[in-house]
Amino acid sequence: MTWPRSRAERVRHVARRVRWYVREFTGESAYERYVAHATAGDPAGQVMTRRAFERSRTDAREADPREGFRCC
């Protein structure tokens, strides 16, 4: 990988990388991956809304006994 030449390009490059990492770490990009996966198999198929997707993720996480007890 070659680094961008100017200082501004390097700052933008690092900022993009940090943004990517934060989005992956927080799960923010999970919906975009879901949409890409859902439309790859059936472009005309119905895709959950972001709200429904997040609700589904939360329900699945809370139903998993390996996650332990969640009080609140």
C-alpha cells in the first residue's frame, strides 16, 4: 500500500480508516452488509427497514443464552 503524498491526503486517509473501524466496532455498518446480502440473492425481494433490522438483532442477542442475564 502506498501512502498518499500530501499531508491533507494522509489526514483524509487516516480519517477514513478510523471511521471504518468505528463503524465496524459499533455495528453501524451491519445494516448495509445485510442490505447488500439480501439484494444479492433476490434484487426484487423485500428488505427489512433499518428499525426492523435493529429490532431483530436485539431480539436475537437477548434470546441467546450464551449472552448471559440482561437486567436492563
